Amino acid sequence: MKKSALFTVFLVVLVDLMGFGIVLPLLPFYASKFGASAVWIGVLYSVYSLAQLVFSPVWGGISDKIGRRPIMLLSTFGAMLSYVLFSFSDSLAILLLSRLLAGIMGGNISTAQAYVADVTTHEERAKGMGLLGAAFGIGFVIGPAAATVLIHPAFHDFFAKTGLHAFSSLIEQNKYAVPGLFAALLSFLSFILVLTKLPESLEKKARKDPARITKASIFTKAFWTTLSQQNKTSKHHLMPIFMLSVFLLSVGHSSLYSAFPLFCKKIFDMSPEKVGMQFALMGVIAVIVQGGLIRILEKRFGERRLFLAGCILMATGLGLIPFAASVNMLTVYLSILAIGASLNGPTLNSLVSKESDPSRVGAAMGSSQAFSALGRVVGPTWGGMLFAASFKLPFLITAGIVAITVLTGLKLNQR
């Protein structure tokens, strides 16, 4: 059962991330239809992460109480509705609402991580988390590519020639509707997969303690109280430094989304398509490392060493980017960063799950996702502000911030 369940969770996360990857690159262009300023375009990106920030711990805690499967059903169905809303947006307010709903229903990832923790042993945990990381990588490679195809004029011609005039008319009114509906279809497929193929992973006897449910966002005192309790009941009381590391790595990674394209344009005059290829390369590396290579490396070196190596590589790659003398060297430095991020992400998730009380794994993963979402809120704005001061600053200063996680890796390896 375990292998089939893991594969189903992999497919659910993959399909979800494909939908997310389809919508994400279209947002600035879609919002421009409604006269959105650069500030409001930024808000469209931030509102998703902000909603995730508030609701991920809630869904994680509730999944500890009622099980993983109901939460995954709810989140996949909610994501489908958000994409339908995206497809038929006729104002900036409706578009913003669609992203807010998508963020609220973004508890699927933390619940999927908790599911993996439920069905794997300590020894298999990194491999299971790596499988989810591979789903992320594949989704972010396929999603943007699919978006490019789905908004191509050839689709309009195809529907017109085959007599599907309703679709043809829809594209004429709004060319972003078809990608949105395709993303909604993907989320519906995720819902069907969970409904028909995914058994519950959390035993009923493990849900009886009413104190295990956590209904608190990161902005509340209850959240921090719960995190403190998680640390007290954890094995080595390492939760604070783990959560700090989650946040710092998320800031480092998400800062690229604003600073890196600006750097590529300013220094190398790269087109959006070429910049997109650089991001696609990061996805390919994530697929290779997290989809299979990490299993071999984990057996040979262990999670703690891989986490340390990943943090060192990520900080090094970030710091080298502003010194790239050519596009080829830029690709090399970005690849170093991507390898590091592909190593430290799943190993840190695995370490968090192992550190937590077995009865509170869902809440712990939800807290981790909350700190990651906070990093994704801060990172893009941070990168843009620093770039405005100097094109080197977002990479050099952020590399220094990521380097703080190296201290966490050293501490772990000294134990």
C-alpha cells in the first residue's frame, strides 16, 4: 500500500503544481488588462503566500485531528474553484479574489508532507520528501511551458476550425480563460485521485487527543505558543532553528523571482523567454536531484550532511551570480544554487518531521509551511528593493542570509 500511496501523493502534488505553474507567469499580463499598476501586480503575487501563511498551520493541525484525506479533498476542490474564478475574472478585484482563494486552499502541500511522514519510516523519510520535491520541480517545468502553449493563437484557430465556437468565442473575449480552465481541470483530477486512490494514513486512535488540533495562524499568540510546545515535546529542542532555517532558505529562493530577471535584463539584455529557460533549468535540476539522486546520496552521506552541503552550495551560487561574466557562467552559478536548494529543501522537511512529536507531525509541517510562506512574502520585495540600490546587493546580502543556515547544518553535524 505504501508505494502506491506515495505515488498517488506524488501525482496529486504534481498535478496541483502544474496548475499553479500555468497561472503564475500569466498573472502580470492578465492583471494589465484591468489597468493594474506594478504595485497591484505585486499584491497579486503576495496575497497567495499571505493566505497560505495564515492557513497552512490551520490545515496541518486539523489534519492531525480528522485525518489527511479530508483536508486534501477540500484543498484540491477549492483550488479548482479558484482557477475557475481566475478564468472568468472580469475585474482586478475578482482576479485578486481568485488568488486569495487559491492561497486559503493551499494546505495541500503541508498535508501531503504529513501524509508522507505517516507512511514512511525514519530511514525512508528523506526519500519520501524528495519525491514531493520532484513533483514541485516537474510542475514548475511543465506548468509555464503549458501556459505558453495554451495562450498560443493556434488554439483559437483549432477551436474555430473544429466547430467549438463557444471556446473560440471565449478565447476572443479572454485568452487567459483556457489556461485557467485547464488548471481547474488539473485540480479536479487531483480531487478524483484523492477520492478514489488515496487511503487515509492517520489511524483513528491517533486522532483522539483534542489538544492536538491547532487553529492558529502565524500572526497569533496561539501559533507561537503551540510552536513552543512543539519544541518542548521534540526530541532535541531544535524546532526554533529549523523554523528559522526554513524562513531564511525561502527568502533566499524567492528573492530570485524579482531580482534575477532584473539582473538578466540589465547585465545581459536577456529576453523573458531566455530568463524563463533559466528558471526551467532549476526545475529540471530539482527533478533529477529530488526525484532519485537524493536517495543515493542520503544513504551514503546522511540527511544532516546533505542539508549542510545544500546550504553551502545555495549560498555560494547566490553570491557568485552578480560576478557572472557570460550567460554560460550565469547558468553554472544558478545550477550550483539549484543543486543546493534541491538538497536542503527535502532534507530539512525530513528533519522537521523527525524532530516533532509523532502525534503532532501535521501541525509541525503546517508550521514549517507557514514560515516558508512568510519567506515567499518577504523574498520578492526584499530582492526588488535591494536591486533598486545596486544590482549586486540582492545576491550578495541574500547569500549572507542563507549562509546563516550553514551554522544550523554545522550544529546538526556536531551532535
